[in-house]
Amino acid sequence: MFPILTTKRTILREVHFGDVEQIYQFFSNQEMMKYYGQDLFTTREQAANLINHFHTIYQEKKGIRWGIQLKDNERIIGTIGFNLWSQKYKRAELGFEIHPDYWRQGYASEVIPEILHYGFRELRLARIGAVVFLENEASSHLLLNLGFEYEGTLRNYMYQNGSFFNTHVYSILNLN
């Protein structure tokens, strides 16, 4: 059963095929995908395929992705979760995107701690990493404010829209 998490203003729930339109709007939005490391979607079929991918990685225990839903609305405003989840090595990478209409309203800083808690407590992760485009200063500051530590720079790590990009690497450890 897919875990449902809640915060003060959100419900973190499974992304389903009823979310295709929102997923398409997110992943076809130039501003939203600027620092994502993926080319823009051009069809709703790509959104459906991504939702299917979210289901597959969860079933195979390789990742988990929640839709970020506001408590007063059934539509999602973004997604958040773990990629590259390794049970053997007890690590995963945090990934998230939030629609620009909801930027700078504290949603990321509200939901990330809940996800970290779930990762450390329920998935028994020892390390959660994050990879951030150098130019994405907002995400870098957010992660540092939430207790992540800067580890270094990966050169030409992301490839998007025909160009390579350097990224910063951050991590937070479970010290319990």
C-alpha cells in the first residue's frame, strides 16, 4: 500500500493517471524544468509514461514519488520523492519540482522534512543525496537550510536541451 503523508498544508499521495494533465503542465513548463535535467514534454503520453515509471520504481523498490496536493484542492502542485533508492546501500537521491505559481511560499521547506523523516525512519536510509544545477541557487540554499551539506561539484553531470551542465552534490546523513 502506497504511504500517504501529511503536513500542515499538504497531502503527499501517490501520483495517479488522473494527474496526467498536471504532470504534463509541469514537465512542459520551461520555467519549471529549467534546472530539472530533462527535456520538456511535448505530449500527454510522455506524462502518462512518467506516471507509469513512478509506479514501476515503487513496485520494484527503486524509488518512490509522491504528488504534492494542497489539502483544500485535489490537484497536485508538484511531486517529490526518492530516485536511485538502494536498499542494499541504504541511500537514495531526493528529487522534487513545484509549479512556479507556488514557489517561495514555503511548500518545499514544509514537505522535504516529512520526506526525509520517512526515508530515514521507514526506508532506513543512512544517506539522502541531492543533485542541483549550479545556477539553481534557491534549491541550494533550501537544502543547506534543511541540514544538507555541500559535497562537491559534478562536471557535465546533467544533459538537457543539447547542453551539459555542472551540478552541486549535497547530502544529509541519518545520525541516529
